[in-house]
Amino acid sequence: MRQINEDIKQGRLRQVYLLHGEERYLRRQYRDKLRNALCEEGDNMNVHFYEGRGTDTAAIIDLAETLPFFAQRRVIFLSDSGLFKSGGEKMAEYLASPSETTYFVFTESEVDKRSKLYKAVQSRGYAAEFAIQDENTLKRWIAGILNREKKKATEETILLLLSKTGTDMDNIQMELEKLLCYTMDREIITAQDVETICTTRISNHIFDMINAVALRQPKQALELYYDLLALKEPPMRILFLIARQCNMLLQVKELKNRGFDNRAIGSKIGVPPFIAGKYLSQASRFRSSVLRRAVEKSVEAEEAVKTGRMDDRMSVEILILSVFQ
């Protein structure tokens, strides 16, 4: 990120940029920064956007060879093309010696760093990875937004917000906008404001449901399940998420037993360290055999529903009430 900002500041823009990684918000922000730096305002003749797989690489290369129309450069934006996973060989060959007046900005959620196209971008331009941000970075970002809006919140309130939103910055921004509107006439945002106005992600409901099971609170676990049903979440999706959560807890437990710390565990299961810490805390309440049985019973419940031997709603109720006891 720092390198792209420096390129823009110095006016030394590269011919090819690749913005990749799980954090969509940051990918979009830096794509827009590059668009503002590379493209002349109001120029619709020399700016081109392509999205999704199945993009005609040959047609894009032909376009890239076309001189810009009364402008310094032609700029081609490609989003989630899949070319960095497969089928990018022709584009890689072209980027070895592209037209001097054509610039490319690729935005991809997934890339294969071993691919010819990825290596071509590294050779000709710059590849920036936008990973999920850690807890401290997110707290600073939220505090910065609140400060610009002349609002304040305690660290505990910000952590409560993160517990509801997760680490997705798009989701955090959306919930922050709701909070700012809700507290328009007040400077301080409270925990009660967060509880009142912010939406809890379904994965957090699942986490709380399993927490209730661990604390031997079946009534609360069922209430959380019924809340999800009221939100029109299909029972089979809830069943899948319970199985996934139990499998995650099992992995976390085993990694902890092998001596890994929160950061290493988070890296291996694909979550920030502070989320890994929450999983570790929850996993400590279960024996490995219980978690393994829960995953197995989830698979059996799914099969029972698909073969018509059990109602989908009832299958999850039975899982919650029986497997973890």
C-alpha cells in the first residue's frame, strides 16, 4: 500500500498493478486511487472496465495495442478475471512488452503466485496484497473515522462493534454509517448504541450458540437458533455453519496442543490473531472427542434430511440438545 501511495505522490506510475487479497474494501480503495491518478477526469474514451471470468484476452490485447484518443494513456481495469489462477499465459506474454501508452490495473480476490502472469506483473509493475487486517489496525481505522466525524467511543465499545461485524472492512464501514446516523446529535457512541443498531453476523450467532451449549445453557442455544430461523436462515445452512465452527475449534485445539501461538494458529486457519484467541477460549470448553462427534453427527443429520428421514428444522434442534451433552 505504501508503495502505491509513493508511486502516486511521485508521479512515477507503473504500467501494471495487481491488487489482490481477501480485503475487498482496501482493494477497491486503491483501485480508485489508481484510477484518479492514471485517468484524466471525464475521459470515457480511454478507460475500460472488465469484470468476471471468461474475459476475451485476445480482444483486450488488441485494445491495448490501440493508441489512446487525445490522451496520454489508455487504462484497462480487470476485476476477478481468474487469469491469475489459469488461462493467463497470453496476457503474461503480452505484458513482457506491452504498448507504452497502455496501463493495466488487475483486481483479484485470489491469485496463484507461481503463475506466469503473476511473475509478469512483478517484473513489469507492482503486486500489492491486501490481507485481512489485524485487530489493532482495525481499531485505529475505526477511531480515525469517528474522529473525522467528531465522534468518540471507548476501546471496549469499538471491540464490541468488531465482535458483531467481524474483520470485513466493508461490513464495518456499513455498520459505522448506521451508528453515525443513529447518534447524529451526540458526540459519544456507547455500547448500548452498538447493541441497538448494529447487525450481528450469522457466524457470530453460531459462535454464541455453541458458547451457550458449552455453558450448558440449552434454552439460550435454542433461542439463538430460533432467532436465525426468524431471520430466514435455512436450517441446513445453520447446520453447515455449526459443523464448520466445530471443525474450526477442533483444528484450533490441536494446533494449540502442538505449541502454536495465537498468531500462528490464526495464520493456519485464515483468521486474525484476536479471532483465533476467541476460538481458543471457546475450544478450551470442549473435549476433542465432543467436537469430533459434533462434526460427525452434523454429517449424519444432513444425510437424514436429504433422504427424507428427518425434518431439517428438527435435525438441528436434536443436534444442539444431544450431541454436546
